[in-house]
Amino acid sequence: MEYLADSHKDRQQLKKELNALETTVGDSMPYVGGKNPCAWDAAIAPRVYLARIGCKTLTQWDFAEEFPNIKAYLHRWMGRSSWRNTASWDEESIADDLRPKMK
């Protein structure tokens, strides 16, 4: 949960990791694995989604606004039927789950 801390160092570390993903995904390579999703995407996308929701709701920092390729990447994932059929979390439930872990 270090990425949700207020510490400048932790936020900079998260930004470094997000920058790596930002430069990997984009128009020519919509997924980490290329044109089609792979196991890496299935592992990364939910974590990035949870990190975004956690940062947005608990620290009022929506990092996707700074990383347009990541925002588009999450949008592509959330538009997939596999995501819609399995993701049953709402933002408040995620925040409620993260709050005790922050202490």
C-alpha cells in the first residue's frame, strides 16, 4: 500500500512504475503483450485499476489524468466482456477495503 501513502518518495516510486507502463501501452501496442491481451495484462490491469481507485478516493490523486495511455489501457480492459462479467467492485467498496490497510 506504499503507493497510497502521502510520502513524496512513495508517490515518485509509483510514478516511475506507471511511467514504464505508460511507455509500453499505447495506440500501436494496446496491451502489454501487444495487439492482444496476455497473462501479463490479466495480472497488471486489475492491480492498476485498484491502485487508481485507491489513489483517487483516498488521496484525491487520479494518476490516470497524468498518464493518458494508462487511462486508455484501463478503458480498454473495462470495456471487455470478461472484465464486466467478473469485476463486481464499486469504488467505495475498494476504498472501504483499503482504509484499514493504510493504518
